[in-house]
Amino acid sequence: MTNTESAATPADRPIVVVLTSDDLGPPPDLAALSELATIRIATADELPTALPGARAVFVWDFFNPALADAWPAADALEWVHVAAAGVDAVMFDELRDSAVQVTNARGVFDTPIAEFVLTSVLAHLKDLPQLARAQQEQRWEHRETRTAAGRRALVVGTGGIGRATARLLRAVGMEVRGVGRVGRESDPDFGVVLPSDELAEHVGWADHLVLVAPLTAQTRGLVDARVLAAMRPEAQLINVGRGELVDEPALVAALQRGELAAAALDVFVTEPLPADSPLWTLPGVQISAHLSGDAVGWRQALAEQFEANLRRWLAGEPFESVVDKRRGYASSGR
């Protein structure tokens, strides 16, 4: 892809760089964006050339860390928008220390990910993989399944995705608690929120440990061998946050030893998951390709969210979904 700039735009329009890749291409509402700003489309290699004079960067290729390497060329930058809920791939010291504002895709993925978590819980309780195998083998096999009502879920991450997840799990009769940076006794969605540094002390309460937290210095490796050893042997781990939230070798060992019954994993330390990973074949493990939030129409929703924030910026209005650069995530507003 060649660096492309929208043509014949007034000089007073801000320059906005859209960071993408040859495989991904530009966002779907490029024409609408071009009516508001001078748009430069750039891949990682082209970014240093595209950045001079640009006041905003739309990180459409949201796992692309190229902005860090191209940072010296950012001579007019005021705003970076990341088309994802997690901004860990984009954050670096120079950006944190600068006056550049960062926004993210808060809200777009809340409902799809919450639904995916509930699906993972029910697939485990109803043993859908075994039912599928029996059908493929044409075996008429009666079995009993378990109900979600009365089971306990510990949701790590109390932002918008975590709250949507808690509400949905409660709707099917589950008891839910949250885990966050700071503990509290009264929360409208979680009831009790436990501090994350006490996770190992409380994880034995849960039948389902759900990870939806952003990846930060505090959450990296949060679910380590100590936490896994403290889980109930019949418990399920669900990770729809980031692969690095979990010590992956420790998880493999815990599953092999039977320290937990199941894991539904949508994210991994290395993606795509390597073919030689033991996780592919371990009993009780459900693998998906980092798709829990990608419901039909998600790319259009991301593009429209950026356009709405662009209009606010041009009108001198405050951004929505502003990221706290020190903490590494946008506040849920609660």
C-alpha cells in the first residue's frame, strides 16, 4: 500500500494518519473521514514519512506497534485513537510522557464479549464438545448436564466489558464478584470487588474465572502458578482479555495435572497459536482465534466511533473514551 493523502482539501484541515496494513486496508468510512480532515493512509514502513505535520493518528491496525519507532517524526501530534479496547500494543514511554491524548474503542466490544463469555460457560456446563463428537460418530449417548444458576464467577476486570459480562452472567442466575485494581464492598454490577493482588486468596471461591482485564504492568502474568494452584479442580478459566494475563506454561502444567477442569481461551501470548502448543490437544480446552468481540459489523462500528470523536475534536468538544495513559485503560465512568 502506498502512502495516500486525500486530495484537494483546505489547508486548515488537520492531517490525520490512518495506520493500517496491506492485508487490513483502510477503514470502511474513509470517504466520510476525508470530508473532515486530510487523510494519509500509511503502513508501518510508511509511517515515518506520513507523520510530519499530522495532528492525529488513527491506529486502525490496532496491534501494530509502529508508532513507537516512528515517534521522532511526530512533530505536530495531538491525538492518537486506537481501534481496540486494549491499548497495550501502542503505549510506550514517550507517548505516556507527552501531552498527546489517547482514546480507544471503549463500548464497541462490551456486549459481544459478554455473550462470548456466557457461551463459553454454557458450552462447558452442557459439554457441547462431547455432544458434537457423539453426533459426528453417530452415537446416541444420553448424559446429564449442569445448570448455570447458582454457579460462581469471578470476573477480573471491572471496566465496560467486565460489567456487561457480570450483568449477563447474573441474568442466568450466577453469583458474580469482580476483581479490580482497588477493592470495594458495594458495586452496582459486581456487588463485591476484590483487589487483584489478593486474587490467589479468593480464586478458590469461583467455578469460573473470567479474564477481561486490560494488559498493564500490574496485570501481566496475574494468573500465575500460585493462582492456578488455588483454583478449584472443577473450575473453568476463560480468557478473553490478553494472552499475557496468564502464565501460559503454568496453565498448561495445571491442566495436565488436573488442577482445573477446563479453559476457554480466545487470546494467547503468541498469535496465531503455534501448531506445537499443547493447548490445542489438552482435554477440556476450547480454542478460538481472538474473535470474542468481533461480531458482524464490528469494523463499521469502530470506524463510526472514530468519526464521532473526530467531529468532537474539530468542534472543540471533549473526547469520549479517553485513556489514562499511566494506568493503560479508559475509565468505565463508575
